[in-house]
Amino acid sequence: MARVSSFLTFALCLLPFALLGERTVLDGHAGEQRAVYEVYAVRFATIPGFRASGLIADADPARRIDIAMIVCVLRSPGRVVLVDAGFYRDKFMSQWKPSEFARPSDAVKAGLGIDPAQVTDVIITHVHWDHLDGADLFPRAKVWIQREEYDYYVGPGGEVRNRGIDPDDAPMLASFQTAGRLQLIDGDDREILPGIRVYTGGKHTFASQYVGASTRAGTVVLASDNAYLFENLEKGIAIAQTLDRKANVAAQQRMLTLAFSPKLVIPGHDPAVLTRFPTVKPGVVRID
């Protein structure tokens, strides 16, 4: 009887861990748990005929690619995180003439049933218009960006300090800070939310970052524009728009080691993202 009692006590102690299922895992620190996310890529537009030489260093200038405009959604119980926020202002529509366009907030709602007010966090990988402009579509979200990126591009009054950020997006970021919604990240390899880490070194912009998320399949790395296409990653070629080619290639190599598998490093604009992973709805895939 004593042996049976001891076994039951041991089994009951293990029960809470079994109930965690695929949603949470231990992160190596006693008593702490790391969230496990479902990861989705949501295409909200396509920009047709984009020059490959603007994406891949030294590419044939005659080559053209219909690039995908994507936001990524990380979802776990009680938290919905966007990696980048896309764009929607009329001037970008007029200049770039995207096809199949939906506001990023509408695309996320249509594709995954997530209302904009349900988004808890938006991670901005860098300040370029096509990744930052839609941040104000998500009214309750905390907005995360590298401190050095923010300070380099945005002045204390929301003015543009350096080229690279749009004149409308700089004051928008500053308004988030005034409202207490801006979260400034200090450097590389930081866990900003349970199960989500950010990394720097891609040098697409002054302090561009990329994101690692814990999933049931292992770590997924969302490269954003630190790697535009699978071609950058698979051939070890720097992106065309980088402040430091050597640093960019090194960051891409690092991404491949951070991810559970090289196939789980997701570039920022490759239309093949929408064909390499299981389709949830048209324009939405689950990364696993």
C-alpha cells in the first residue's frame, strides 16, 4: 500500500506538466514557463514587378519579382503578437500601386478572426514604411522597437532625424511613446515576451531586428527584411538594401542556427512563403 501511495503522489506531481500540452513548455528556469505560439504569415498585398536588384545584392537588374507584403501573427492563450504592421496610407497606395490589397488589420481579421483591438503587441523590426505604417491600426497594442533604431530615426518631438523613416510614421511612433505604449528594447538577444526573443545585426537599417518565437515545432525565426527572399538565405547572399553586407550575411547565417530547422527561417517578402507552408485561408499560411 505504501508503494501505491508513493506512486500516486508522484503521478499527481507530474499531472500539471502533462496538462500543459503544446501550449507552454518549461524554459529552464525553475517555476517559469515559456509560451508556445502558433505562427501565421498573412499576405495583405502584392507589389508586382519589383526589381530583384533591390532585393538581392548584385542581381540582374532586368529580373522582376511579384513580392508579397506580409505581416506575421504569433498567437498563444491571452496574447496576440504581430511582427510588423504593414502599411495603409493613401500616398503609399498611389506610389506603389499594390494589388490584392487589404488593410493589414482587415487581412488579419478576415484570415484569422482576430479583431484589431485583440492584438496585444506589435513588434516593429525596422522603421521602413511598409513595416511600420500600419501600427496605429491596432489601438491597444504595445509597440516594440529597438531603442537605437528609434533614437536614430525619431527626434524628441516626433521629427525625422535621419532618412529611412516616413514623415508621417515618425510622429506616430512618438505618439505611442507619449501614450505609454512604446516599448524600447536595449540590444541583441532579448526575451521581450515569454517565448519571444529579438536579435539585431541584420543591418537593413540602423538597428533592424528579427524575431525568434517558440512553437510546437521548435523555434521559428522571422527575418523580416534582414532576408528578403529564401534565395538570400539559401545562397548566402546579402540583401541589396543593407548598411553592411558582411554583417547582413552573418545575421542570416545566425538565423539558420537559431531556428529549429533552416526551413523555419521566414524571409520578409518572398511569395513562396505562401506556398511552402500549409494554407489556412487564401493568403494565410501556418508556419510549422
